[in-house]
Amino acid sequence: MPGNDRPFIGGTAYGRAAVAICFDMDFPAFIREAGQAQADLLLVPANDWDEIKKIHFWMAAFRAVENGATMIRATSTGLSTVVDPFGRTLAVTDHFWPGARVMVAQVPIARTGTVYARVGDLFSWLCLLALVMLTVRGAARPPGSDVRNS
């Protein structure tokens, strides 16, 4: 379950920052609030185990791209990463590697407006509606009718 009811979003000297903790990044609607608030940075403290570190990183990176913000993900164990608003990984440190303790990155303070931040899952729901309508239309055809002649 995501944190309270919305991510913390506030102004900093470097732009608007949103904070979401670890598992909160798995909830698109929760992180979308950061996109709607035009956050420039997503700050994500996290802790992963070795078996899930990649999928958890990919989910968090996808949320950053959906909302057009740079993500700084700092982990005690797992993959610490910096991802720009276009999904490019700018820095990564795997804390399961021997000796990996420090990550250095130049972090762009840039945001890009995204359709998802504005309309959310509307496109998905419209696709589902179109599928239902086409299914109903196909089911309403008399048996043996030629699809090419309709």
C-alpha cells in the first residue's frame, strides 16, 4: 500500500522535489501526483534484496519517465541510480558488488511534461472500451457471415 495519501512535494533551491519511499514507486497513481505537481526531481530512498533489485529499479525508472522527472534513487542495498526524465540511466551503483559504496552523478534538474501526468490512465481505459465494443460487435454477427463484406 502506498504511503499516506500523497507523496511529499516541496520547493528546494534546485526545483520542486517529490519524495516517495521504496515500494511507493510501484503505484502509478500515487507517483502521478508528483507529475501533476510538476516535480523536477523524484527522491527515492529504498532498500531491495538481490533478487528483486532490477525489477524494482525498472519500476521506479518507469514512474520517473511517466511523470517527466529526474529520479535519484538511493538504496542501502540494491541499485542506487540516477535516471533522467527520458529514462536514460546516468549513474548506477549495485550495493551487492564488493566495494560498491559511492555513486557520483551530474543530476539534470529538468522536467518534461507528459501526457500521463495530465490524463493518467484515460488512454488505457479508452483502449479497453474499444476492445469491449469490438468484441460485442463481433459476437453480434450471425454465424457464417463473411467478415470481409461488412
